[in-house]
Amino acid sequence: GQQLNQSPQSMFIQEGEDVSMNCTSSSIFNTWLWYKQDPGEGPVLLIALYKAGELTSNGRLTAQFGITRKDSFLNISASIPSDVGIYFCAGQRYGGSQGNLIFGKGTKLSVKP
Amino acid sequence: SAVISQKPSRDICQRGTSLTIQCQVDSQVTMMFWYRQQPGQSLTLIATANQGSEATYESGFVIDKFPISRPNLTFSTLTVSNMSPEDSSIYLCSVEKGTGGARTQYFGPGTRLLVL
């Protein structure tokens, strides 16, 4: 099925560094969601974005809903070892197939102490 | 948010058998979904579990292979039928919270299935 283009695929960074990842699509979305998945766990919601141009923070995390509604980015500032995991973006459209939450392929983050 | 539990958390099954996965949420929700996450991959929607009517399946997924029940607004089951090794995946249920233009999905912890 359709997927979002999420990049980078993986990142290896030093503790304390900032991280940026993004998702793009050829189609517009009504909602952008960012999740983190730890090994052996289900995805945990980090940030939800509902309006084009919206910039939202959750602690050290900041995400933006692109003005074209076709992209979103997630930034993590001052990374720490517990930030390790896989980050997924997900876009949602309303109407038609009611679930239609479409996921990116994920960004695997590794943090070196 | 929502507190979601799944049973079993993991299982190892033989080819040709079936496994039923349960999903319980701590509050009544209208929308419940089932996803599959193949090893090292992203999440793919299997179906929407509709309360009081048949589930709505996504392209590539059929009711005979993945029958779903939704007896009430807090519970759903997904059965993986006549399993083959290709069915080895994590199966996740999710629920939708919010209304209008402010909806969000929350996920359960997943069921890790290995088919031998």
C-alpha cells in the first residue's frame, strides 16, 4: 500500500546532539502523527499535528505540520540514551477508508553515550 | 489517551493452525483497528473493526484469513487463520480518540507471532 517517504532511514549520533527527521508525501494529509517504538513494544504517540503550519513541542521534541500539508518534520534536541528507538511518522486523511493512517518506514535512532 | 491490552503478548504456532488475538481498551471507543508489522517493517492496516457490523478490510487482506469480531465498544479479536511462516509478524490493535479534525490513534503493545 501507499507509504510516506521518511528519512533518514537510520541515524547514529552522540549523546547531546540534536536530531532531525522528516516525512514527505505526494498527497495531502489532514493530520500528521509522530510515534516512537521501543523494541518489544507498540508505537507510543509523541506528537499530533492537526493544522497546516502548526508547530508543536513536547519536552525536547518539536514537530511541524508542513504548510503544503504534504510533509512534516520531527526534531529532538539534546539527545539522551533513552531516545534510542524507531520513530514513525503517520499521516491521516478523513473520509473514505476510515482507518487510513499511513505510516512511514521509520527512522532508527542510535545514541552513543 | 487510552490504555490498551493485548493477549497473548507472544506465541509460537505451527503451520496450518489458527490464533485468536484479543484487544481490550479501558474506555468505550467507536473506532478500533488492526495492524500488521512484519519484521523490520512499518505498520500496515489490516482492517477496521466495526461494532455491530462486519469489519472493513484493506486491500490485500480478506475475512477468511483474518476474521475479526467486535462484540462491544471496548473489545475486539483478530484471528490469523491457517497460518504459514509468512504470517510471522507483530499484530497491533489501535483505537481512535477525538473527533472531527482532531483525531489520534493509540496502539496496544502488540502480539508477536512466530509461525514455524
